[in-house]
Amino acid sequence: MLTRILAALATVLVAQAVSAAPAHAGGQHTKHAGGQDTKTVNGFSRQGPWNTKLPRHVPLAANSAAVVENIRLDKVNNYGSWAVNTDEYSTPIFTVGRDTPTQRWTFSDCLNLPHLAPVIADSLAAVPTPADLIVSKGTDAAVTIYQPSTDTYWDFWRAERDAAGHWSACWGGKIEHYSRNPGIFTNPLGATATGLPMGAFTIRIDELRRGRIDHAVNIATVRTRKDCNSWPATRNDGNTEGADIPCEGQRFRLDPAFDISVVRSPAARTIARAMQEYGLIMTDKAGALVTYAEDPRPYMAANGGVDPYFALMDPDDIVPDGAEKYLILGDIPVERLQALPYDYGRPC
């Protein structure tokens, strides 16, 4: 996810990152007309790219059809599905209280880039670390932590706990005043290749339960354009040359004329509606076409060990058990996606 980016940053961004502007710059905290603070499900600013609805009529990229065709080809040529990552290559989300014990995490330097230690030092200095903290399966070993009482957010990449209970991470970051942050890390921090917080876009179990997602979701695909990042991304790990290859950070939407009633899974209808209303943002490259939902294992630990996604994604038991997350988005036609221009929505 971050290997190539961190290597490039090792010698050129240390001083810049240490003196960077606060992560909450540009974000706003909003109120209803009655004076009450509003809160978003993902915790980030209502004015940010994740929590802002798209107008029905938006300009499309001139090469929208060609870009979307390349995403469709990535699906066809890589397992033939648009999957939802849950416990693997996604993130568990921990919302912690003020009294959660803090721990000074260690920079593991798994890529042998010691010059980056000062950049991440503050993010690791005092992390609220619950005893039941876990990381995602797969080589990313990611985790997301919110602490509403201090209005602070963390996410980490290649995080691990040693036998003595001490935690370390190879990369990640902290966002203070996250309710005023638009959902963008100060470069070069953050666990994703684009510097976009996983907690901003990851679909929650509770959202699927209530049938409503009020933020943009993510999309990751096999080929992303080399050396290309579009706002809100602050960086990229693109791997493929070509003007018609999707750019990391680029915003997409599901054609609002698409009839989501034809989508059989209620969870997939909820996701499709969010794709129409809020859109999708390309957050990373991946081994297949995927969208992220939160790791269910913390929920399972508190609810008898039952994975909630089986019932949420396939309540009528249409597909074989265990295949739900790979097939849930199959009724959403990739070719009905629309690519927006680079930097769509970027503040002037």
C-alpha cells in the first residue's frame, strides 16, 4: 500500500512534514439552524469531500467513459467481481473513551527508512489503546481509532502488538480536531497510499443495519494512473501509465438514473444509493476491484461471534455462505459509474 510512497518521502518530506500546517486547517464544524452541533457518522467535517452530497447534475470528465471502461476491465480480468473488503484489507474501527489507557507506540521502520521517525513521532506518542485492539487481516494490518472526548483520530498501517503487549506501526497518523477536518491527513501522514483516512470512507455495520450511508464510499482497483493524484488525495502509488487510467483521489458516482430497485441485496442497495448521492473516491490500488466495510470482528466479539454481514448482505440466502462479500455488489453495473474531473470539489 505505502511502500513506494514512503521510500520516495524518506529524504524529501521530513522537514516539510514536521513543520506542516495543522491537519484541521480548512475544515468547519457546522450547526443546525437551532444552534445544535451536527455530527456525521464518520466524525469528519460536514463540509469535507466525504460528507458533501453531489448535485444531480455535475460535470463529468471528458474521458469519463474511457476511465470507467478501464475499471470495468480490472473487474473482468481480476476475479470478475466487485467485492466488499471486511476483515481483510479493510480496518477495524475502535471508538474509545476518555479513560482508555494510552500507550507510546513504537515506529517499527519496517521499510528501513529511519529518516521518517520524526514525522510520525507525535502520532505515536500517546495512542489510546484498548486491551482488545486488533488489526485487519492481510499484510496491511491496519487499524482505526476514534476518541470523541478529545476529538482525535488515528489510523495505522502494519500495526502489531508484541508478546509484552507493546504496540508498534510502520506508518499512519493522527488528526486532532477531526470534527473540523475535511477528512484529509497532512501529507505524508495516514495509513492509505493517498493520505485519506480510512475512517472517513469505510462503511459501518450500523449504516447497513439502518439502510443509510451519509458519506462517500471508496473504490480501489488494480490499475491506477502513475504519478497522478487528484484532490482530496495528497499523494499516490499509481502503477500504470495512461490518461484513461483512473487517478487516485478521483471522484466517481453511480449514474443517478440507474434504478437501484433492481439490486437484490438490501445492503447493496444502501451502498448504491450512497454511490449516487455522495459518490466514490479512488483511495488506493488493490489486487481486485473493491470497496471497504469495517472489520466485523470487534462486533462479533461483543455479539456471540456471529458475523453480521451474512444476514445484512444476503438475508434471503441467495448466494453460497461465505461468498456474500464477493458477490454483493454484482448487481451494480461498473459501466454505470461516471468519472468526475480531477480535483472536483477542491476549495478555491
